[in-house]
Amino acid sequence: MNAASTYPPSWYADSAAPLQEQPALRGSIDDADVCILGAGYTGLSAALELAEAGYRVVVLEAERIGWGASGRNGGQAIVGYGCEQSTLEDLLGHDAARTLFGLSREGMDLLRARIARHRIECDWRDGHAHVPVKPRQERALRAGIVEMAQKYDYPLRWWDRRRLRDELESDRYLGAVYDPASGHLHPLEYAFGLARAALAAGVRIFERSPVVELVRGARPRLRTPQGEVAADFAVLAGNAWLRGVAPELESRVMPVGTYIAATAPLGVERARALIRNDMAVADVNWALDYFRLSRDHRLLFGGRASYSSWPPPNLRGVMRRRIHNVFPQLDDMPIEYLWGGYVDISLNRAPHWGRLAPNVYFAQGFSGHGVASTGLAGRLIAEAIRGQSERLDLFAKIPHAPFPGGRALRTPLLVLAMAWYKLRDALW
């Protein structure tokens, strides 16, 4: 049985090698050192780090391993965070921002190392390009290359329009910032690989076991409909899917829907003609497009964010138009898969990691840049549980305000704000 029968429909679910389903939690467990909510990248990363250090770890997953953003995302692994480095400089100063950027590079190194060490077959490919549509975006990206080299010792390459055209069969973009250290992968297969490594290290994972209550105290307890786990430490790694377990966290992230279309297979020659070097690509509009090729030579094309709980109307038609804007030569190519999921964005787009209590940790607010940074979050939380909290404490210093408007008005207010940014992208 492949993942397609128990996961939201997607090309990822249809193409992933099967992973044995884990049991649901029934009864009580009181011998755990750490209990983790969420079997996505963050939770599995923390579980793996802790189990390899000798801790007894239990993971509770409401649905299936990698069921949320970890198994549905665009697959683009990018150095950095969801916010600009200038945001981190404004919030914490240059020295702290430089340290945080160095940690993001460590997160990318960790991703690659885990793929190699655990032999995770997830179609890793090197290379990522950020591409401008407007002249003001080109100016900002070119200035950013200089800043990243001077302030952060991070080399990026500027490709002019002609150089980009050598790799990308599209006339839409004015050039590209190319980063050979970033790349892309099959998200669900990477989640499965982390889970296999964690299980082999002794982690107990329970699927279809939604946490309905966190009971805080000397030994926090995570309760499910049919059981509970008491542990010395709890980790909340549910991101956009906490569902009332920690309201003070949920008020500081907004679940934003994003969508991906997969074309029918293009064939080797036609696919490689689109993206010759097999890199991932993302534009820099506020409501961005992002795309790459799959191993079976489809175009995987993402975009069209939704700030309500409902998919946009005529989503298939909208995605076809967005693909046409980039690759008009694909007008004859049908969309075979179309799926979506939630990205958890913070108000300032910076990562929101830290602790709710001395023995309750969390990580959220990846803001669309979670493929690499989730692994880093899991590692830093594991370090803190082991008594070395300095690196996690730096993230905990980033201030995070709740979204304005409370539960009733925060979505309408965000929709208005996003309408302004989309208008700006369209007009200048």
C-alpha cells in the first residue's frame, strides 16, 4: 500500500515509497524522557537527536507521519529564514543576525548530512535561483548579493537575463540570484526517511493520536482521546496544527494556504529544456511562484496563497494561468495533480522557537522556509533539553507579537494587508 490511500491526494503521496503505519496510542505511558507533539520535520529531527543521545522519546502524531506541511511543501530547501536578514538585524543587532545566519547554514549542512548518513532516497538536487520580475526587485536582489558577501561571508552569484536563459526556458525574469548551496527534494520521502531513522534509534511513534490537552507541571502530560504520555520534557512541533493545545503560540502564527500543481509527465527532453540544470526556482513577489522538476519529468509549480480556510475559486484555472505566465509553451500540458496545505507564518516572518516553561519547548513560524530550518530547530531543542540552551536562547530573544484582531478579525485584516502587497507587485 502506498501513501496515497491515507494521505491527502498529491503527486508526493502517489510517488513515495511506502512507510509502515505506526499504531495509535492506547493507554498511558509514564517512562518517557521526552514526548513530542508532531511527526513532521521538526518533531522527527528532535526525536532523532535525542534518541541518539540515549533519551527515551515518544512522538504523537494526529494523522500520519509527514501528513502536514512536511509532506506537502514545495520541496525547496533554502539557506536563511522566512524573513530578510535585515529584519533580524533590526530586531537583535548585526552580531546576533550573523550568528543566526550561520546557524541556517548549519541547518542546510545537517539536512544534507542526514540524507547521506541515513541513505534517504528523496531525490536531492543542488541549486536554487531567486528571480526578479520587476526592475526594483532586480536592484534589491543585486544589492543583496553584495550585502551577503560583505556582512555574512556568503557567496551568491548574479546571472543576467542571458545567463539565466541558458538554464531556464522562460522570458519572464530579468535575471537570477543563484545559490549552489541550496536545493530541492521530495518532501514526503524525506519525512519518511527521518521517521525510519528515528524508529531505528528507538523512538516510539504513534499515529492517529491527536493531542487534545497539554497538562503542564513537573512532568508535563500530553493527552490524546485514548491515552496520555507523561515525560520529563514536552516538545510542541505542530506548527499550524496545534488545534487549541497552546493558544499563546497559535496567536503568533497564521496558517496560510499554498498550492502546488503537477503537470503530466513532459518527457526527459522537454522537461530538461525547461530547467536545464535541474535547479529549483522562486520569484520574489509577495504572492510568489515557485517551481522545479520531479524525478519523472513533471513540472511541479506552486503559488496562489490563500488567507482563509477555503481554497481559492477555480484553483485549477488560476494555476494554469500562472504556469502560462512562466512557460507559455506548456499550454497543451494538463495538470494531473493539484494539492495544498498550510504554511505557518509569523507576523515578522522570523522563526518563533523557544520554551513555554522550563520543560516545555516549541518551534513554529517557519514562514515558508522550513525544509532546512526545521532540522536545525529540532537539533537546538534537543541541545536545550540536554542542558545546552545558548543557541536556542538566541532564537527565543526574537520578539513575536500576536496577529492583530484576535481570533475573529485577524484573518480579514491579513487579507487586506496581502491585497496591498499584491497590488504593489502588480503596479511597480
